[in-house]
Amino acid sequence: MNNLGIEGLGTDRPDLAVGGARVSAVPDATPIVYVVDDDISVRESLEALIRHAGWHPEVFASAQDFLSQPPAPCPSCLVLDVTLPDLNGLDLQQRVAAERADMPIIFITGYGDVPMTVRAMKAGAMEFLTKPFGDDVLLEAIRSALGRSEGAFGQVSELRRLQDRYATLSGREREVMALVVSGLMNKQVGGSLGISEITVKAHRGRVMRKMQAGSFADLVNIAAKLRIPN
């Protein structure tokens, strides 16, 4: 097994060259492993290793090249060199944390030290690997990172679905939902809004259907996820 990826494997593929990086076409639902490293031999080695493992690699020569690429709508992680020609890896980590919070980071470096490692880990890095390292070590780190990203991405996707459903509610239905999940009875909701109890029941039924809530408890949980004020 090689260190730092499978060096020497062929990379003759019809990929698109963008800013010194080859960017592959990727299906939306397939996890992506981004690589940012200014060493072309490292990029090609890791690209081949990641592809061979069954993931979709996208490689970049600099932090700016990576940041110019819009986030893909799927789980992902970032394999990141610390020393880069423009924005260094630790500074890029801060940008990723602010803009792409569901993307875990695995640092790789040939010049690591304890303070650097501590800074990266405190900022949320999944791993900090010092070159040379075994392929299996990196692959296991990527596997763990993608697992975390899939969980975070799933939560974001669920929230978006709930927001889309909530957007279909009328203004009155939103008022009824907010009062109902706050614990008021139908009669109390009607009194608060100046409408009949029968009308409240009708609105409540539509809210349940539109929000796809199977029970009152489901509706309360949905309201909590959407942070609907009482």
C-alpha cells in the first residue's frame, strides 16, 4: 500500500479543467470528496485513490479555485493541505465553517506541528494527517467525514422540505398552527382569532394535511424545527 495515495495510477479522463483543477461531472446525490493541494502529484494521486474507492473527487490547486466552485447539493468533505499559495488551509477552514458548515475537513500536511494541529482540531477539523500516511488511514477518515456530512445534509434537506410545506399555508392557517402548537384548545384558538371553533377545526385539518403531520405531536415537532414562535 502506498503512502499519500496511489501515486502513478493513470488519470486520463475527459475531465474539465478549471483554474488548474480537473472538475468531474457528478450526480447530485453522490458524495463528493474535494481536494485542495498545490502539489499536482498529490492532487493526481488523491484523485485516483478517491475515485478508486468509489467516491467522486474534485481537485483544486488553490483555496480560491475551490471557493469559486459553487457548493454541490449532496454530502461532501474536504481534504485540505495546510500550506497553500494564496489563502492557507487554516484560513480556508474558517471560510468553510461559515459558508459550508455541513462539509467536514480532513487536513493533510508535511509540516505539521502541535499548535497547528490544536488550532485545526479546535476549529472543527475531523482529522489532521501528517505526510506520509497510508491510503487506508485517509480512506477511513474520508468515510467518517462523509458519514457526518450525510447526517447534516439530511437535516438540512428535511428542513427545506418543511419550509416548502409551510410556505403553502395561508396566513390564517399559520396563525392557527402557531396557536395550536402552543397548547391552546380549538375553542381558545377561535376566541383569540375571532372565528368559530368549527372554522378552527377546518383550518387545523388543512394545516395537518399540508404539513404532512400524522399527529398533533408531529405538528409540534415540525413547529419546533421551523422555530415557529408561539
